[in-house]
Amino acid sequence: MKLVIVLLLLFVSTHCSASLVIAPAIFEGNVDDFAEVLVIELYNSSLEEIYVEVDIWDLYQQENGQPQLRPAPRRLVLPKNDSLTIAPNAKALLELERAILDQAIYQAAILKTSTKGSKSNLAQAVAVLFIIAQAKEDYGELVNVACLLGESINDSSILVTIKNEGSNHFKTEGLITLTNKNGENIAELNLEKGIILPGATRSFSVQIDDEFVKNNLYWGKLQISLGEKKLTYDLDFSDKEKDQSQGVLK
């Protein structure tokens, strides 16, 4: 079974003298290329002993695409040690074991560092984000396409909302072609490319020209890629109450 592993680092804050270097910074590739236990090297480059606490958090996503972390009720990545003490100018190994080998995992190992006598609110927080995605069919769904008419110049936009109902993340990109009532193309608008995590609903906004709004040219076509799946929808914004997710699928 093919899986993809992506390991990212997020440095949250630094308010103490502790200095922790983590390597490697990124793992990416097929899970068959990695051992079942992933080993991360931690190096204390300071002159003080560092105490490291390890916790596991879930990775999720807001509608604007911003990734977020929250405590994981169920650990799918298991640290062999919940805490480590690293001497000055010394190294230590952090081992992370996958609990279920055939399940996609979107979790993070949070490394909270502190030195002797330092308060917890002054500790350095280092987040290690794991994305383990099973390479299988993408389950993206177009939730809605809305034409948002602003009150000021250049304040109108088209909002495309997509939901990921699968167990794996996928990339999305799209093109909106605006037409007049005769079917003639008058503009092409590119949607921002982005990743949608499992269970997330994400919206993509693209600005439209005032001429499109002023002349009531409310027709168009949306071509969108949800991972490997490519879809085309006919759009008709002349009826403001119409649910565009039910548009004509080509």
C-alpha cells in the first residue's frame, strides 16, 4: 500500500536561551522508503541542559486554508519517550513509531523545550508536523460556487467552496471562464492552488472585473482539479438563488 510522508517544522516561539536543532527538517516520499520507526536527531547547541517534552497533536485546516493544531484524542504516531534531557552541545534521538501502518495520519509531534529554572510560558515550542497520506482515490466535493457582489469598485468576487470527504489530502486548482449570454468568452480567472486536508472544507476566492458585474454577464464555466479528478461545471449566476454545485456536469 502506497503512502506519502511529509514532515514539516513549525517554530512557534522562542523566549528562552534554549536552542534545539532538529534534523531532518522534511521527510517526503513513499512510506516503503522509510523504516516503520522514524528517527529524528535533536541537537542542543546551547551551553545549558535542555529538557524536552513530547506530545502528539492533530493537524486540521480552517476554511481559509490555514493549518491548525489541537490535542489528539487518539495517537497514531507514538513517541518512544515522552520526555528527553539533552546535555549542552550534545545530541539525542527521538523515535516515532506509526501505530497503524495502513491508515493515513495527519498529526504532529510537539516538542516543548525548557532549561533548568525556566518557566513553562518562557519555553521554546517546536512543532513537527506529519502528513502521512494514503495514495488512493480522491474524495473531493464541490460544495458551492457563489458570486459575491460588492458595494464598492473592484469588490466583487467568485467564491468556490470544496470539501474533502476522504482520508487523504489532495491538491486543487481551477479555471473560471466568464462568458456573455451568447456564449462568447470574455475573461479567464485562475483559482489559487492549494491543499485540502481530510475532513476540511476550504474556500477559494477570485476577484471579478466590474464590467462583468455592471453588464450583468452572469454566465461561465468552472474547470477544476480535485487531486487526480478533473471536473467541469456550467455556471449561471443570473439566478441568485441557484445552487451552483448542482450545475451541469460535463
